[in-house]
Amino acid sequence: MSRTSSAEVEAPDGAERWTPPRLESEIVSYASETREEYESTLGQLDLDRIHWDVSRRLFRAGGYCRSRIEEGPTHEIVVSYPAYIYWGWDRVKEIVRHEMVHAVVFEEYGPDAAPHGDEFRALARRVNAPLRGEEALPYRFELLCSVCGRFLDGLYEPSVRTKSPREYRSNCCMAPLEVDEKRSYHELREF
């Protein structure tokens, strides 16, 4: 089976799938456009003080903003490449706006501001950003009870329990485990 390059595979929205460096470049451009579009809310945010990154390993969220006080506030905003593959560019734009609002809240209200508090919600509404961060991507592996089918755990990577599930028992029925591996996850791993 031949492997296609990431540029040849369609993204969820039918567009060409970007590589992580290209996605990062598009995010930086979009952040600049967004700051201009929402100047009254984001205009004071110095984009040169933001380090942008795209992570191939971030599955539990669509992105995050880590802010620090050094010689002035600096921010690291990381966006999940698997989230881009799974949800598409339009959702990534929402994630970028959401994380930019976190940076503004940090700068305007300090490090003690609640992550999704009143200040955050007010600013997020003004830039049409989702109020909550993206939920985690679906698990690659779901561990289930082989008798009642109850969900017991979810994993993103293989483990001893996914490789030898019959050697482990469920708490509910004391039955061997079963593994349900999600097909959609394989598409994410082809990047």
C-alpha cells in the first residue's frame, strides 16, 4: 500500500491538507488578520510576543496558550495538528481566536484571572471565539467489558492493555477486556 503525501490527502472540508509548517504559517497570517479585524479587542496584543507552534502530539485539546511574565508578557500558543486534520481549518480559526483571547486576558487582567472567567467570556464574545476550548479528540482505543460492553477507559496510544486485553479484567463483570480501535484515528496518524 503506497502512502500519499499529506498535501495529496483531502482535509475534512474537502480542501488540500496542509503540512504542519504550512498550517503554522497560515495560523500566523490569520492571527494578524484577526487582530486587525477585531482591533478594539485584540489591537493591543503584540503578535511578536507570541510564539506559535503546531503540535502533532496534542490530542487532548484543540490548542492551548501558555503565558509568562518576563520583560513583559510573552505567550506560547500551540494548536493541535490532529485537531486540524479531524475538524478542519474553520475550527482551527476558532481555536486561534480562543487562544488569542487567553493572551489578551493575561495581559489585561494578570495571571490570576480565571481561565474562562467573566473577563474571558466578555472578550471571547466580542471576537466570535468559542467560550470553551475544544474538547479532546476521540480516543484511538476504547477498552470495553467483554460481557456488558461498558466503556472502561480510552487511550490515544497502544498500551499493554490494548495489545493483550484478555489478560485484564473489567471491574463491573470481572470479564476480560475488549478493544475497540477507531478507524478515523488512523487517518489522523497518516500525517
